[in-house]
Amino acid sequence: MFKKVKQFLTASMAVCLILGGASGLSYADSQHLLVVNSKKNTMGHYVNKKLVKEYRVSTGRLSSPTPQGKVKIVNKIVNRPYYSGGIAGGSPNNPLGNRWMGLNINGTHGTTYGIHGNINENSIGKNVTEGCIRMHNNEVRELYSKVPVGTEVIINFSDDTNAKIASKYGISIEKIPAGWKKINNEWYYLNDNESYQKNGWSRIRGEWYYFNSKGAIQTGWNKQNSNWYYLHKDGKMEIGWENINNNWYYFHNNGVMEVGWEQIGSNWYHFNNSGQVEIGWKMINGNWYYFNNQGIMSTGYQTIYQNKYYFADNGIMAHDVVLGDGSVVGSDGIIK
């Protein structure tokens, strides 16, 4: 009897071990690591040496830099009060947000430095804190739910990759692959050295993009050095014809929006100061021109609203003149 029970328990344990191994490790059972680059203002969350997610963060300003080194999360607090300002935990004006993960930096035991939320979402990605690591509120709540107390945090102000930073402390992690990254509904481009493309134009796989100071691609209208450009929803710089809000524009191969006269192919067009192609009758420098529905400048004999006109090769409407075929043109340009 006892032998049979023992055999049953042994078999049951084996089944449990098999099922447990098949389901994989939970976050609680895994080895977590956070790598904070206070120069790039990024933080990578690694689980079992593999990147789970990369966050944009804010770190210390030059006058109060975030201390460097390898530390641990020693406490986790929901709605921590902002003691120095006398602001209650959970208050909408609490600069710590509603999640706090305290770090044992310089013997402070998680009371002074920490990873927390914010009351100014636009501050993320900048060196503006008193030394703490600030996150978007939705993301700090997400991270809070995943990393346990005891998680190691490496903080480094460097141009190095996260993998190289971790290696300084004898830790091996996977390298973040270069390419496009979507962070908080904005697109960034990560270079091979794990730095984000920033501050200007960059050509990627044959397409031009413009990146702001935070590294996010710009979309829509963009003015640079008195020239206007247009960037698609995916950030690609427009070249050639583009219909924007029911108006046609033309952009040169360098992306600059055309203004004034331009010959495209065998046709002439005129673009107003806003870059929109002219349609219909237009007086330019004291002369009348007519542009058809495609914006093409008219030349020669044209019938417009049942009236006949004549336009020279340069597009100027004839008036007060007798044409070579004997036609008389009135002061209004109509051929009598």
C-alpha cells in the first residue's frame, strides 16, 4: 500500500516538474537587471539577460547628476509622500508620481534616490532631476509591477552600449538591435552604438527623416533655414507633388517646398508664398496669367468660360493688341 502511494507521488511530482518547465519562469522567478544611461536618458529592463523593454527616462542635471554605479532596489512604495515639499502621497501635484522604487545609493537606503513617476510628462528624456530617475507615469507603473525588491540597477553616464556598460560590472546581456523603436507613440532610430539619432536630418535606407532634440522623428510641416519641408506620418521627407489638405505642393529632390515659378517637365507652374500651386486667373507682377485645373500655365489660344483669349509663350495674357491673324484683343483680354 505504502509502496503504491510512494509511486503515485513520485509520478505526480514528475508531471508537475514537466508542466512547470514547459510554462517558463515567471517575472518573480527571473533575474532582473536595469541599465540606466544618464547621458542618453534611457533605461533597459533585462530579464535573464534579454531585453524586455527600453524606456525613455529623465536623470540628474549637471549640478545634481545621478550617482553612477551598481545599486539595488531596496524598497517599493505606492503613493510615497514628497517629504521635503510636504506633499502627501497620491496628491496630483506630487512630483514623484504614485510609484517609487528606492535605490541604495551612497548609504541612503532608498530614501533619497529612486525611480519614480512625474507631474510633467514633457520632462522625460532630459537631464532635469535632482538625481533621481524619472519615468512616464504609465511606464513606471508597468515597471513597478514587474521588478522585485533586490533588482540590480546599473547607472552610467556614457556613450557606450548597455551591453558594454553591463560588462564593466562583469554582467553579460544581449545587445539591443539597431533600428526603429516606438516609445510612447513616437518613433526613434537606434544606431549600432545604441545611441538615438537626434538633432537634424538623417538618411536611413534611402529615405530622409528629421529628428528633434529628443530623438523623435518629426511629421507634418517643418521649417529649416527659411525653407519648408513636409514629412509624412511615417516621417519620410516628401519629394515631388503632394496633395495636402486639398492643395497641391511641389517639393524638390532636396525636399525644399517650391515657391514662385517652376518648370516641371515641359510645363510651367506658379506657386504662391504658401507653396500652393496657382489655379485659375492670377495677376503676377502686373500681368495676367491663367492656370488650368492641374496648375499648368496656359499659352496660345484658350477658351475660358466661353470667351477666347491669347497667351504668349511666357504665359502673359495679350490685351489691347491686334494679333497676327487680325484678331482684335480688348483691354480685358477677350478676343472680339
